[in-house]
Amino acid sequence: MRPKDLEKEEAIRAIALKIIAEEGLENLSMQKLAKEANISPRTIYIKYENKEDLLIKLFIDEVLGTYEKAVLEGFDEAMDFETGVRKMWLNTFRYFKSNRQAYVLMQYGKSSPLLNKAFKERNIKEGQFFAPVHRFLKQNAKARIIKNFPNEVHRALIFSPLLDLINEYFEYKDRPKQIITEKVILECCEAIIKGIKL
Amino acid sequence: MRPKDLEKEEAIRAIALKIIAEEGLENLSMQKLAKEANISPRTIYIKYENKEDLLIKLFIDEVLGTYEKAVLEGFDEAMDFETGVRKMWLNTFRYFKSNRQAYVLMQYGKSSPLLNKAFKERNIKEGQFFAPVHRFLKQNAKARIIKNFPNEVHRALIFSPLLDLINEYFEYKDRPKQIITEKVILECCEAIIKGIKL
DNA sequence: TTTTTAAGTAAACAAACGTTTACTTACTTA
DNA sequence: TAAGTAAGTAAACGTTTGTTTACTTAAAAA
């Protein structure tokens, strides 16, 4: 049997992400994707059921899965609060800095009903994404180190400013002066920690 | 001359927002929109140049323009920092609470290259959106009331957690218990203020 | 009341869409 | 080395896309 060409599989994913980041999710078509990857449209259907399946797998596995790994690298839920948050902030910043395409699709995941639904279903079926982070926050709330908010609120307070700052980083990428440096990120991290601590 | 039917114009906008919020920007088509609005596709082209023009005007005028008005209602850039931020947080929360469709399209604006570009061009052509807020932040930084970050950083720190919390509000809207109440929003606002103040 | 004119419609356009059919290629295994 | 088989291709399927053409409607202006 002829084996699957992994290079082609990778090309499909890479070029799909590229089109989404450069032209938008609403302008990704199977034919355009096939053409840019120099393959037949049929080939995509060997690897993915249909367009929705491709988008969902890109979003869940390629984007969120890879991001989860990156955030948790060197993180331990037993770390003290400040160290843990700083670690995750730096991991997130460094990961997305060199993965803008993943960042864009992740952002689309917050708007697109299809990706939203897929995210919820995946959390139910295979356990929550970022589970160690959830436990970390719960522990610290229980230990009265941080304010006693629901986990979703903690997540919003701690991580959404960071994701917004990463967007600003991309805005300044091709300009003479980058204002979002690692130093600024760490200063912002301190501000967030100060705000959330009891 | 036969006058433009304003009800039809309003229907186009309302139903476009509805489709975007329920099925996603990537599933909005002119024919679907016309059908659901009970008009001919041609009628849309009397009021808008093309699909992109419709999307951009929806995003800039209907969503951002209306949101800007709502945020600034009762806000004065001369307010002291805490009062001003609290005012804007409550205005934002109350506005989007009853305008989920506007919220969804605003979120799409952070991903979609088309809307992103339109936003930047509009800021250059007609002056920045949320200009009073920018001046408010600059003043407070200059007066050493808050940390001396670039304005974009202040904006990320202060407003992105709020927008994320509004998303959580919608997630809990049809569940037995709403966790994102006005009380929680105000507590989060205090946390943010505490973090950013010098 | 009649004329004028833009608003609005129904139907259609070519192009692009997601997907499939019919066929060829290339690698495994017997 | 030959047979078997899934991977891969080129071309096409029927639909839907954004947009336009040709026509009708309705209200302001004369």
C-alpha cells in the first residue's frame, strides 16, 4: 500500500493556516487551499472528512493543542501563584510571537459558532483544555492567595490582557519601534497579579 | 421619486447581524440575507456597494459607532481615574448584555483581515475611535496616577478582561445560574484598577 | 392628474463553491 | 517480480456564490 505523504498533510495544514491568517476564515476555500498546496482537492478529502472537519481539527489539534503544550512547558500547578502566572505569561508570549497564524485562528475560535461548538464538545469528550491551569487557580483561590472568583473569571482577568497585548505585538512588528517587549509583558504581568491577589 | 424604505434598510442590518452571530461571518451570503429579510438581492445593492461594503459599514457604524456612544455616555475625561473606569466598565457591560449580535461582530473584527483593515483606515480618516478614552488614559499616566505604559497597553489591561467576561456572561445566559453579575463585574473592575494604579 | 425617477423585484449571469467520479501512481507484501 | 491497494490526480458534478439585467412599482413634483 502506498503510504500517506506526511509532507502533503503538513502542507495542507500550513497553507490553510496561512490563508486564514492572511485573507480570513471567510475566504478559505477547499479549491484555493488545494491549488496553493499544489495538490488535488480530492487529496484533502483523504485526510479530512470535509471542510468543517478540517477547520475543527486545525483549531483543536494544531492550534489549541499545540498552544496548551507550550503554555504548560515548565509549569507546575504546585508552583506558587506569582511564579506560575509569570511562567504561563512568558510561555504564551514566546509561543505566539513566532506563531501568528495560530494566534489568528485561535481568535477566530472566539467568534465562529462552528469552532466554539467544537471547543465545547472537545472539552466534554476528552477533558478540559488547560486542566492544570484550572486546578492551579482553584487551589490558589481556596488557599486565599487570590480573590475568590469563579475560574472563568480568573481566566479572563489573568489571560485576556496578555492575548490582547500579543495582538498589539503583531501590530508593531513591521514598524520601526516595537512597544510590546518582554519587559513590558512582565510589567503587565505584575500589574495583573497585584490586582488579583488578596 | 420613491423614497428609500428605512424599514428595509434596518431589516438588512438586523438580519445580517443575526446571521453572523448565529451561523458565523463565514456563512453570511447575500442571497441568504435577502431571503431572510424578504427582499430581492438587488435591494441590498441599492443601499450597499457590495458585500464588503455592507460588512464594513455594519462593523464600523452599527457596531463600533454604537458601542462608542454607549461607552462614553455619562463619561467625562476629566473624571478621576477610578470613577471613569468604573463608568466605562458598567456602560460596556450593560450595552453588550442586550446586544450580543453586536458583540459577536466586534469580536470578528479582531480576527478578520477585512474588518481589521477597515478599522485602521477609519481611524486615520475620521479620527480615532474612543478618542476621549485615549486622552483620559494619557492624562492619568502623565499625572502619575497610573503606571506609565503606552496607551495600547493600558487599553489591553483595562478593557480586554471586561470583554472576555461579557463573553462568559453569554455562556451562562441560558443556564440556571448566571455567574457574571454586575456585582462580579464591579469587583473585577476594582481588581484591574488596583493593578494598574501606581 | 400626469410625469418623472429612484426604489424595488424576479430571474438570471458567470464564477467559485464543496465534493465526487473515474482513473493513475507508487509503495508494500506475498 | 507481480499482485494488491490505498494515496493521489484531473476533471467534472450539481449548488451556491456575489452581482447584474430587464422590468415594475410607488411616491414626489409638475
